[in-house]
Amino acid sequence: MATRVSQLAGNGTSPTLPDTTSTNERARATVLVVEDRAEVLEVVSRTLTESGYDVLTAQDGESGLAIAIDQAPDLLILDIGLPKANGLDVARELRERGFRAPVLMLTARVTIGDRVAGLDAGADDYLVKPFDVDELVARVRALLRRSTLRDEELLLRVGTLQLDTVSREVTRDGTAISLTQKEYALLEYLMKHAGRAVTREQIAEHVWKTEFDPSTNIVDVYINYLRKKIDGAEGPQLLHTVRGTGYMLRA
């Protein structure tokens, strides 16, 4: 029988961080639960831990905000009626700071207006108290699945080269690479077509938004700029010249 969680009384104290875990354990998804009622927090935390998640907890909005920023959890479960800073303000602040992990709101507020306010503040889903913990875990799984699919669409990878299409950050082997706007556009196009040879004409049309002029070597010039930055002198070459065709990015 599923455990049912209702509004239970409890006083908040300082946030509780989990014990240090092994590398394998840390590979699991991390969920931050921000809930001021101690009994609810204990039930939710225990259920998530037993379901295979690493759990961080906080009992007020300010602590929850600080932990979310510092620890970057994979998912945030957030009560609305929190001391020090309510859940709506916490969610809104995190979204403004670029926090992209899914947010699940927990609350006893049941009106459509309350739900709309939560979603507008940045929540991805809404669960009204009292709730079955089985449903909570199912929603967590669903949110994490969607988040993983979304990240796969937003993050482009070729070997150890990674491009984040949201932050526009580019790294190789974890080292940041600074690109001009045009170099970034060129790399993004090549990464979206990784493993396929693309012609100079195709590059000109998609990156420069113009018809290719055979008399100019602008594409080759920028390819050389890009090659120096992403390949350098060390590591396997990623950007290849395909004779008679154009260029290919592959690991």
C-alpha cells in the first residue's frame, strides 16, 4: 500500500546535507528537497533514497536557494509555503540565474490560480498534498527522463568536444574554448552534422546565410581559425578536410 503524505507539523532547522558518497553512488541523480515540515521532509527523503536517488534537504527558502546554486541538483522538489523565502520566489530566482533542472512544486494550495503561479514562477510540475509517495516517485522519474532528453538536444558532443546551445559554452576535455560569434555558428553547424562531409557551399549558406562565392576563401579561413582552437597541437584531430568535398567533424 502506498504511503500517503499530508500536511504534517514540524519546525525547520538548518539544512541537512548527505554523507559523502562513493563515485558510483554520486553517478545517480541528485534530488534537492526543500520542505519546512520535518515529518514530510523525512518521508519524502527516505522514499527517494530507497528509490535510488541521492538526496539533499533544506527546511527554508534561503537555505534551499543556496544549496541549489552550490550543488546544482538534477531535480528540485520545492514546497511553496517556506519560511525566509517562499517557494515561488526561490523558483523564480533560480530560473533567473539559469538553473535548468526540473522543479516539482509540493503544496497544499489547490486552486488553479495557485498552480498557474507556480508554473509561471518556473515549476515544471505540481503535486498537491496529501499525495501518495508512489506518485511522487513516478513524477520524479518522468521529470528526470524529460530533462535527460532535453539535455541531449541542447548539448552537442563530438568526442571530448562539447557545445551547450543554451549557454553557448564550448569545452574540450573540460577546458573552455573562447569563440567569436561566427566561429561558434560554424562549429554548431559542423557538430549538428558530425560524421558527415559538408561542402563549402552548404557552410556558406547556413553560417553566413548567403550564396557561396567561389572566389572567396572565407570558409577556409574560418575553418583554420576553428581548427586551431578546437584541435590545437595535442589530442586527436576532430576537424578533418575531405578532399574534393569540404569538411567533416568527427571523433
